[in-house]
Amino acid sequence: MNNSRSKEGKLNVVGTKIKYYRELNNLSYQKLSDKLMLLGIDIHKQAIYNIEKGIRTVVDYELCGFAKCFNISVNDLTDDYFKTLK
């Protein structure tokens, strides 16, 4: 078994939350990419799509950047997964 994947076979556990908050804030992939770039985090719009689909990993500084763009905490992005851990 590949330990880098979640139970659902995804490479990250925050993709659905990132999509939720991106849409909640009416941000296109490009606009979110631009906001991240202003924070010094270079993530192409295709990479954001891949994160949302669970086919790209998210590193810690990127996770912080997403939270900052959405004006939320990192916990808001990870809470659902955290609650599933036993």
C-alpha cells in the first residue's frame, strides 16, 4: 500500500475544502493563483485544480497560503480529516 495516499486514494485531505472556500469566495483558479503569488507562493491554476481533485500533494507553506487567501485558519481546512482520526 502506498502510504502517501489517503483512504480514498487521494494525495491530500484538503482538496475538497480548498474548492469549497475558493467557490465561496468567488475565486477562479487564476484569481486564487494570483493571490497566492502575491504571498510569494507560486502555484499555477492547473496545480490548484489538481489539488482540488486530490491528484497533487499540498506542502505546509502552501496550506498556510490557502488559509491566508480565504481569511480562515489552517484548522478550517484540516478539521474534517482530523475528526476521522482515532
